[in-house]
Amino acid sequence: MQESIDRARGLIESLPYMQEFRHKTVVIKYGGHAMVDENLKKQFALDIILMKHIGINPVIVHGGGPQINQLLDRLEIKPSYVQGMRVTDGETMSVVEMVLVGQVNKEIVGSINHCGGRAVGLSGRDGDLICADKLRVNKKNDEALKDAPPELIDLGRVGQVTKVNPEVLQALDQKDFIPVIAPVGVGEDGQAFNINADLVAGAIAGELKAAKLILLTDVAGVQDNERTLLRSLQQDDLEKYIANETIGGGMIPKVRCCADALNRGVSKTHIIDGRVEHAILLEIFTREGIGTEIV
């Protein structure tokens, strides 16, 4: 009996958050271990369905780097990286689109639908959802060449978001469908671009003026140099933490993505541990939350 009472108390605790976020949009970047562990994949699908059934509008943007690398390896195409970014020539772009749109996206949609939801798979090409152009990156010069003019690196068909056309997402929301979006953008010439999924999620969240942007990762959240979790960060402090190396490595683009989303009108952003069961529900429906909140 006590166990049942505790469950009821948990529901009552979550009631204010259900009321607060009803009819609000939450954009979720789905990636990392949560996308490969079978138990976590099913729990993710159920969490998304629960959100939809209580009136929240979840929008999912997914990655797929490991799956892309697996197919490139089978095709004996050696991936190339510059400053941590995948160089994407025409052949590699075909593989990227095949995996993200034709494999990973359909698996996520199928999982949600199998568990009783109503998901629809999209890429940035659909309805010109994600307009993009070529990402231009300056080569990092050696200290001895610091005064030399910057040299542009050609990353091929790696893109950046220039515009989000939300009409297709709004139409799906009106019919109670759950959008699942592959981070492939479309250029003015109709060519596809490979875009970082965090950046796509942030741009979509900003365009939709989402109540929350949640990035699922394989770490507890933003941690300091002693690996202590930083539960809450102010947007204005992020560059200070980057400069003093409290925030470094792969976490830098994630916190900057959150800052950009806040500037675009998103209410709150979160970086959370997708390896934790029901991490999204813990963030949205509990007082303590989980991971790092950036506001």
C-alpha cells in the first residue's frame, strides 16, 4: 500500500509542472547512449508519448554520428575531420542522408508508433523546414602566424541553419503528431547539407519560442574542473567559464547552442544525462530537475 501511496504523491508533485507546460513546446535533441541502448530507447519513446498525452508538444531532433561511421566503415570510406567537424564531400553526404533520414529517423518514428504514439519523420528538405548554407570555418593559425589573414577550411557540404520554416511542424501539432527531425538542411540550389543536430534543435526551438530546449548527452551535465555538476548557469556567465576553462571541449558548442536558443526566445535550456532512465521526465516534472539548467 505504501508504494502505491508514494506513486500517488509523485503524481501530485508533478501536477504543477503538467499545468505549467500544457500546450507548450519542448524541443529535445536526442543523441548519445540513449539512442543505442535498447531499454533507454523504449523508455524514451514512452516518455515522449506521455508528454504528448498530457498536452505538451514534444519536437525531436536526432543525431546519428556512430551509425554514419558504421556505414562508412562498411563501404570502406574513411571519414575525415577538421577541428572536430566531419568533412562531408558528395559521397559522404549521400551516406549521411541515407543513414539519418532513411535509417535512424525511421527507427525512432517506428519505436514511438509501436509504443502507441503518432510520430512523423522529417528532414530539413521536407517543406523547406531547415534552410541552410555552407558553413565557413577559419583555420586555426599557429602562434607564429597569428597576424596572418585567416585561411578558410572547406568542409564540403557541412551547413549552418539560415532559416526555419515552421509551418509543417505547426500543421503536425494541430493534428497531434510528434515530429521527429533528421538534421539535414537544404540549400538554395536544392543540395543537402549535413548540420550539427544541437544547432538544428536550437534553431527550431528558437523559431517555435519553445518553453524548453533539452539536449541529451552522455555526461551528467556541465561540470567544473573538479567534475562537480553545475546545476544552474546564467547565460551571461558562459563565456567567462569558457575563458577560464571551467567549460571546455565538446561542451563548449552545446552551451553556446543553449545561449543562442535563449537569445532566440526559448524560455529555458537544459543539458542532461540521457543515460539516466526517464531523464526527460525527471527534468520537466520534478522540483529538483536533472543535469544543468542554463537561463
